[in-house]
Amino acid sequence: MIPAEDFSNVEPGAPREGRGRIFRRFLRFGLLAWGGPVAQIAMIRRELVEEERWVSPERFNRTLAVYQVLPGPEAHELCVYFGLLAGGRVGGLLAGLGFMLPGLFLMLALSAFYVSVGLSSPLVAALFAGAQAGVVAVVVRAVHRIGSGALRDVWLIVLAVVAAGAELAGAHFALSLAFCGVVYVLVRRRRFVAAVVVGAVIAAAAAFPVVRGRTAPAETVTPRAAVAHATPTVPAIFGSGLEAGLLTFGGAYTAIPFVRKDAVERGGWLTDRQFLDGLALGGILPAPLIIFGTFVGYVAGGLPGGLAMTFGIFLPAFAITLVGHETLERVVENRSLHDFLDGVTAGVVGLIAATSVHLFRAGIGTVPQFVLFAAALAVLYLWPARAAVAVVVLLAALTGLLL
């Protein structure tokens, strides 16, 4: 047996635990992971930092800050990190698997039920119609919550607005994010002329395919967001998940526009309504919200598609910690990287805002749904509890059934 590496020497409080105990501990965390990332991180902190003192509160805060500027769900990455401290890289792998497996199995089961039963039953259709209104409210609230923390100055607000406009106009998100990151680095260094020039070049590159698409013959344009009909390959589904996993800055909500772009707009694997159904299921399970990607992959390609999407999404979250967490801690001290990631994060906020517009159009089609959306949004603002997301989605679904 290969001995586990020792990563705990810098923190005397970090224990050495057996691999079976590590897996069981984090499996329990996964079973109790209700209420979204804030509740999940609080649960991990309470047991491992405050009660058992694996690391100091200062080191925990520094580690969390590192993961907040890197891609991937922070709660899952923290589990991998603590598993690594207790049992080396194998311990980190087991901790991450333990945390994600309950949500994965539940989502696969619900996805299979969804595909086999669908919305043929009026009761099921009513449940999902109500849940969709609640999910749109959750996404809109997330735009405000993430934006209030990420958009710290006027320049970042402007970049978010530009990214949202570019997304609604049909520009490729990669160019929008590059624009936001590069321009903000230059602005922070007061190189305004260079920022204008670079921004103009990237904006022109982003605008070219939009203009070309508008001048294409009408018969070449396919409204894929309305009717899903494409059957993707498993590698394509994995690639979509990997792209989302690498671009998920600041939490699982930032994965929504990237997965939707591939699954709904470009690929035509799902409709917007099906995508909203996946978000609704992801919001009520004990798992990171990003587990909705498993639903997308399953609907698009069955069980192999669901597993491929999940593997692609979570691969960066495992790799970042297992391969080079200590190196990344040193890298993020680079101020240029901070500025670039701040700009990219502003762009991602804009993408989420644009995506919420698409989802609103798809999910709010009747007056009762709009009233339910408004009520759910009000509850989310007035009741900032850790269980609010799951409770709002469940209540919206039940209200849709009653209506």
C-alpha cells in the first residue's frame, strides 16, 4: 500500500485519519448538505474548525478566500482540502467523493424518473410550473447577491453591464470574459488608452459573429431554445461539463450560463423549460447546486451523459486541490491575477444576469407564475436563512400544484 502524503505538518491540529473514516465523515456531510453553499461551508467550519480544530480560523479563512477566486464549488473543494490534510491525496479524493455521492445518486434517480414519466401527468406539470417560478426568483436573487460582493467599483459595474449586453446580443462568452479581465487590469493601472484599444479589438471580435449571424439566411437559424432535438455524444457532454467546471468562479450559480449555452442555445439538447426543471431539482437536493449539471447530462445522453457531465464539472474541483493547492495559494498573491479575476467575475455576473432574462422568458408565462415569482423573490430578500433556497423552491412547487 502506498503511504499517504503528510500535508498536516504546518497545522498541528490537523489529524491523521484512516481512509474509511475520512470517506464516512464526508459522506455524512454530503447527506446533510442542505441549504446551498453558505450552509454547507458553515457546517464544515463548525465541525472541523470550531469543534475539532483541524486548522486555525485564520487558515480556514485564507483557504476559503483562495477557493472563492478559483473555479469550482467552494464547499466541495473545502472537503477535498480537509481530506487531503487528514489522509493525503487519497484522503482528499475520498472526501470529495463522499461529499458529492449522495447528491449525485439522488439526482440520477430523479433524472431517470423525469425522463421516464416526464410532464405527462397534470400534477407533475403543475409542480414543475410552480418550481420554475421559484427557480427564476432564486437566480435573480443570486445575481444581486453575487453582484453586490463582486462589483466593488464603477468599472466593474460597467463591465458587468457590457457582458450582459454582449450575451443578449449573441456574442461568445469567452470573448466577453477576456474583454472584462484584460480591460480591468489595464484600468487598475490607469492605462486608459490601452484599455480602450484592447477593449475595442476584443469587442470587434465578439461583434463579428453576431453581425454575421444576423446577415445569414433565415432558413439557417434554428430556434433551439424552444425545441430540443439534438442528441450529443458523451465526449461532447463531458467537454461541456469540463468547460463549466473550469469557468465556475465564485460559486455554482456562475455555472448556469455556461451549461445553458451548450445545452440549450448551441447544442439544442434541452429546452429552457427542461433546464429550469433541472435547476429546480438541484436546488432542493443535499448537494452543491452545480449538481443540476447531472440532470442536464442525463436528459441529453442518458446515464452515460449524466456521469460524463458530472465528471467534467467536478474534475477541476478535485484537481485544483489535489495537484497544487499550496502553489495556488502563492499564485493568488499576484495582484495582476486578482485584478484579472475581478474583471472576469464582473463579466460572469453579467452573464448570469443575461441568463436570468432568458430563463424569465421561458419560465414565467402566466400571471399566476409571475405572482408566484414575485412572492418567491420577496421571501428570498426578507428571509436570508440558509434553508431559504430549498424551502422557496419546494413551496413554489406546492403552490403551483394548488393553483
